[in-house]
Amino acid sequence: MVNKFPKQKKIILFDGVCNLCNSSINYVIDKDVDDEFRFLALQSDLGKELQNYLGITSKTLDSIILFIPDEAYYIKSTAAIKIMSRFSGAWKLISIFNIIPTVIRDYIYDIVAKNRYKWYGKQQECRIPTPELKSKFLS
């Protein structure tokens, strides 16, 4: 299962129908100057297969997942902080939020996740990347 993923890339699983999530992925793509990340919709067959492999239940579907092959995976606020801390500039300071207990960070994360469709809207289907970005999306 794990050999389906490039080992030198970090995989971000995201809600492919969520407007907030898609905007966030676009932002990560823009900031990913070192080409570290690959993207996979939670709803895709491969996304479901990876979640099953990791032992993540569908209850976590409200979460972003950062999977680093042969290392670990992270969910919710921890995943978001790890992703953003890879950006340059002031984003490096985002790691300071790790001093806040995970339970508190994830509580806030869960509020946003629970309301994301109401606040930001929902698409009918997962995004289709442009030809230039297609190699960054796994399927």
C-alpha cells in the first residue's frame, strides 16, 4: 500500500468538496517552493484506502491528514501546523502554537471543520487540477 506513494513527498489528504479546503490546498501549492507536498482527496478511492491503512475512521473525515511515508501521520491542528511551518518567512513562527495543548487546538479546529460548509460552501465534486498541477495530485 505505502509503495503507491512517493517516499520523498509528504501527502496531504483533504476534503475535496470543501471550498475552504480547496482554497487552503491552492495556498499550499503556491507556498510549496520546494515541491514537498502531494495532494489526495479524502473521498477518492486511494484516499479511502490510505485512511483504512492508517486505521483512521470516517469520523476523521472532518480533518486534514498529513501523511509522511515511512515516518508518521498527523491530523487536525497538528497536521495544519506541520504543513504551514514548512513555508518560508513568518510562517516558520506557526510552530509556536505547539505550546497550546492539542486538545485545545483541536477543539478550535473542530469548530471550523464542523461549520466549514456553512461558512465557505461546498462543491458537488472533487476539484480537477489544471494540467500544470496534475502531477501534484494523486489518484
